[in-house]
Amino acid sequence: MIGPEVVPCLYYKHSLWIVGFIQVLSALEVSLVHYPIFICLTHENVTLGNLLGFVYTLAWFIYQAVMTASGPEQTMFPSRKYQDILEFRSRWYHVLPSLLCTALLVLRFLLVFFKPSLLGRSTQPQDEGVPMALAHNIAYMKRLLQTRTPEPLGQKNWFQRRLYTWDACFRFPARMLIMVAMALIGVYRIAFIRRILSLIAPLPVPFPDPDGIFLTITILATINHICQIMVQYRVQMRRMYKGDWKDLTRKLPATDVSVTRSMTYIGLQVTFLCLGMVTIVVLLLSLIMVFLLRRLAVRHFFLQDKPAAERPLALNNIRALENASYFTMFFFMIKAVYEFIAQLLIKIILGCLNLARIDWSTNPSKPMGSLDTGYLTWVSMLLVDSAHTNPTALTFCHLLLQSSRADPDVNTTLHTTARAVAGARRRWWLAYTLLRNPGLVVLRRPEIDLPVKPTAPPA
């Protein structure tokens, strides 16, 4: 990347804005490097896009593998004790997510390119293009129009009841899948860097972390956040498909604001998840130790010593408790100030633990939800996705296009029908006028001969 190569080469003491500018260039470099893959994935010509995508991703995979295997001359470890052991492995561990994603893209392009020939059928004609409503949208509409029957109790297994239930009528958009992939890569990178740093120079933490227990708990908590975000997205999108928007903010953002903020969702969500992971690592150690110390103090100094595992709510001396409550009444008024500070700290801690969940608003009241920029980005993304992935609207447009393709003269059918209706209306008025005024028949064109007997004009 540009950043690690340019910053050490500056012959003068660089400022922070220079480092930020170089980081922006690094992000632009990554976007330009992977932009051909994006073009190949979204190209209208499926065969050409898959062929070019396979060639480019395979070349990029080989380039990454060769550069990682060769490695730079300088070492990233200052101590020779860890250099020989960790230098080679660390390079591969660092680029492992990128290599894995590139390998999956190579297999994807190869599979899609040879899939029609493997199934024994030709490719889809280019004139038809991509259908407006996909298979899962049509399945959603069929299920919506069917009468609901109660689901058998024993049909769902333990995984479906406790964790996740697969829905064939719903598919996550590419935006959410990219967010999950980048968030998992970010979690992996943070865990990897922290592990390497702990081996090189142990961090001065107040409590030890044997075998990375707290780091493992933090990783699992972050992954749980990612899964909860995906579940929350599906639940809210289902409600919005039905027209239920009561869970959103009372004042919805404008359309231009929604589109603008939806573009920033992936970067914002990944950053919140990674920073939330770092916050959990720090807070988890302190919370566990404080909880254990308070529990030990209560069990050994306040409650009665009973042989049962769960001690009853029984004090050693109830009279002493009453006298202590009387004399300490004003003292506890002062203590309430510290309780207030403690409640404030608890809310701050809980807010830090849930910092990665931008699908929840930090403001409990809906009118103040617009002040939470992260939640406003989430709502904007939901509005954009709901407007462009609604199965009802997509199925209607799909049926309309299918009916249009059945008649090649669809562009002139409406005009022809309108002219025919207007001509029929004119003929009916003409017939009615001639029947009411037979004397006008002789004034018509000579080629039209109507056998109408002259009658007296109407009164």
C-alpha cells in the first residue's frame, strides 16, 4: 500500500494531515486495485465478465502469494528471539483473509463460467437480461397470497429454534454481505495484531489473560454483534415490506440524506464493530474482577454462614442493621451523589459495550433519534434497500415486463387501442345522428349508401 511505503521516505518531520492524506490515497489505491473485480461481477455480458474476472483474480492471487512468500528484506520484529519464529508465519497470517477472499472469487468466476455447460444447457440470451423479480421475490409473493397454515411444532430443529431460521424468500443484499466479510476480516486483523504484540512485548495490563481467554470472549461477542445486526436487518426489512415503519425514527430523513448516508453504512458499521471490539477488551477485564470482588465480600461479611449452596437472605443481626440505617441516613444522602455518578458510569459502560450496534439508537426517545448519526445511517440504508428490494413492487414490474415481451408491438398497442376506441365512439355518434336526422344521409359521401327511409324530423 502507499502509506507504509511513503511515510518512512519523507525527509522531514511530517504532520498529521500528511499522514491522513496518505491514508486517503491508500484507500483510493485499494479501491482502484479491486475495481476491475467489481466491474466483472456487475457486467451485463455474463460470459465475458466471468472470463475476465477469473483471469484478473487469478493473477492477483498469484501476485499476493509471490509477494508474501518473498517478503521484504527488513523485519517487522525488533527482537531476534521472535524473528525467526514469527517472521515467516506472521506474513501469511496477515494476508490470509485477502488470499482466502481472492481464492473464493476465483472459484466463483470459474464455477459461473462453466455452470451452463456442466448443466447441459446454453447460456441465457443477452436480450432477456436480468429479470426484474428474482426467484426469491416471486416465492415471497406466492407465500404472501397463500393462506397461512400453522407450522408443526416439531418441524424446527434446535439450531432453527435457538439461533437462526433460514428463509428461502429473503436474501441479504450485497451491501450486508460485504459488511460481514469486512467486519470479520477486521476482527481477525485486530486479534492477530494483539496476539503478535503480546508475544513481542507483553502489554502492561492489571490482570493476566491466560491463553487469550478474554480475547476469545471478545471475539465471540463481536461475532455475536454481527449476527444480531443481520437478524435485526431481516426483521426490520420484513416489517417495512408490509408497510410497518413504527420501529424507525418519527421524523424520517429526506431522500437525498437517505441516499447519502446509505453510501456510508459499510464503512461506518465496520469501524464501529472494530472499535467496539477494542473497547470490550478493556472493559471486560475490569467488569469481571469488580463483580467477583463484590460477590466475595457479600458472601463472607454480610450474609449468614449456611451450608447450602445458595445462602438465604438472612442477616446476622437485624437490630444492628436498624440502628445503622438510622445513624447513616444523612450519610447515604451524600452517598447518593456517588450512586448517581455510578449510574452514569454504568450507562457509559453499557453504551461502550453496545457501541458497535448502530442498529440501536442510543437515544431512547424517538424524536431524539435523529441526533444519533449512526442510527440515522442505519435507517437511511433500510429506506434505500426497502425502496429497491420490495418483492411486491419487483414482482409487479416483472409481470408487466413479461406481458410486454409477449407482444412485440407493445409500443404501438396502446396508441392503436386508443384510436380504435375513438373511431368506434365517432361511428356510434354518427349512427345516432343519422337516425335522429335522416335528411342528412343524402349529404353524405356517395360511396356510402344507407337504406334509410325518410321520416318526419323530430319535434
